[in-house]
Amino acid sequence: MLKVIVDAMGGDNAPREIVKGALDALEQRKDFMIVFTGDEALVEHELEKYTFDRSRVEVIPCTEVITNDDVPTLAVRKKRDSSLVVGLRRLKEDDSVAGFISAGSTGAVLTGGIMHIGRIKGIMRPALCPAIPNVRGTQTLLCDCGANAECKPAYLAQFGIMATAYATARGFGSARVGLLNNGTEEHKGDPLHQESYQLLKETPGIDFIGNVEGRDIMFGDVDIVVADGFSGNIALKSIEGVGKTVSAVLKAEFKRNLGSKMSYLFARKQIGRLRGMLDYAKHGGSPFLGLKKVVIKCHGSSKASSITPAVFQALEAYEGNLIGRIEGMLAQFVTGEET
């Protein structure tokens, strides 16, 4: 039976929301099991709150936790019995494991992934690739959103390749790739983006449609937006901020007086859908594309509603042969860049 490893101690709401989200996924799909890594007493305390098939749950005791205050490289090396490191080691050693999920430190997950799992041969830099809900009712993949603040054109071309492979593994009907820039014209942007445009245009295996702007992530006719990690992270956090702002404004407006409260009763379903659309965290986590195994990073403040789809993401990527697809597409990509 396939397994998904969940870092029960990662994130602001661990282990309560992490355990609940994983068990919710277990209830919805019957052909896999969950492996929790973390403080055994704390995890078992949370498990006692629920009714589930115990034969489909395993707990690996760990005595350490890597926090956001830790220096990622030092923590991964020194805290070898942390829930994060133990989980990654199990992922590497056990071929029946589909993937690993953590809402812990982004830097530690990336560092641990590179150190314990390793990069796919030929990959220069792994990239974070969240799925952003869009106006078409589907999702737009944003690659990268923070793993690589400084990039070379070849990195961005590889981001396009990896995100295309991920879209295919997830069963996207199309995989149109755009480059995040400050305008749609071919000549727009700094030298990095101008060179990246030309390289993406020549990269085999991807459907490159040219430059796109930040608004196109949610409102444009594009399936994948390639970005350097600095720009991508700003775009992602801006989307998150807009979602919270819209939610707060709507809440305040509908509480303003009796008339507005009555209006809410007729519009609450539509408002709920709008809030759900603007909350990208409800669509799961962000895979670290480019590693030899499936690793999903969830938002640090993730609740159960984010962990559940992240579990399905891991299974979907594994069953869609994500790693093999990246390797196959990468074989067509030739550059003179060094790793």
C-alpha cells in the first residue's frame, strides 16, 4: 500500500491541524496509509480524538523539531532526530512512500530535500510551484515562488520544463507557459527576463506563449507562470493579501447595519465561493520540483483544510510519474550553464 509521510510537528498549528488534515484525507481515499513523524505522545494525543483505521496509520517517534528560528543548514545537519529529517530519510529509503509533506521551515525543507533526497540529475535548482485558483475555475501553476531569489535564464527555462511536467502529471488539459514580466511585449524586462524569454521560446517540450503580467496569474489565459523566486514570492504574497483584504472588507460591510445583514443571507453562498477562490492555501501545498522524490511544502499557518489536499497532491504527483516526466523532458533540454 502506498504511504504518505506527514511531518506532524511542522507549522504554527502542529500537531493538531496537521493530524486532523491527514486523517481527513485518509477518510476520503481508502488505498493509502499515513506515516506521521514527530513527538509520539503529542501525536497520539491528537489521534485519540478521532475514529479511523489504525492499520493505515503509523507513528515514527522523534525527539527534535526544526523551527523557523533555526538556521536551516545547521538544523538539518544537527537535528537528525527531528520530524523533518526523519521523514525525509524514510522517504528516501522506502520505495512504497509516495511523498513527504511539511508545513515547517521552507529553508529547512529545501535544505533537507537537497541533502537527503537529492536533485534530479541535470536540475540546477529545485523550485516551489503552488497552484493558484483562477477566474476560469481551474488553477495556474506559479513556478518559482521563493526558493531561488536570484536566477539565471537557464533556471527559468528549467522551471518551465518542471512545471509543464507537473501539470501533465496532474492531468491539466493544457500547459500554456508564460514568463512573469512587467509587460507582455517581447522586449520588456531586464536582461534576465529578456534572455529568459528567448531561451523559453526555444525550449523543447513546453508551450511558451510569451510574457505575462501579475494580473494574468488569476485572470489570464495561461496555465503556468514562470518567475524568479523573488518576483514570484511577491506575486504570491500579494494574492494572499488581496484574499484577506476582500474577506475582511466583505465581513465589515455585511455587519454594518440590519439591511446589510439581511443582504448577506441572500449572497452568502456566492461570498463563500469567492473567499474559497481567493484562498490558494485551500488547494494544498507547493511541491519542490526538481528533487528525486515528491516533497510538498505547505504554508506555515496551514490548517487541516490545507493539509488534506496536500496529501492528495503527493499521491497525484507520484501516480502521475512526476519525477519520470521531469527526467524525460529534461533530456531534451541542453544548455551551456553549469549547475
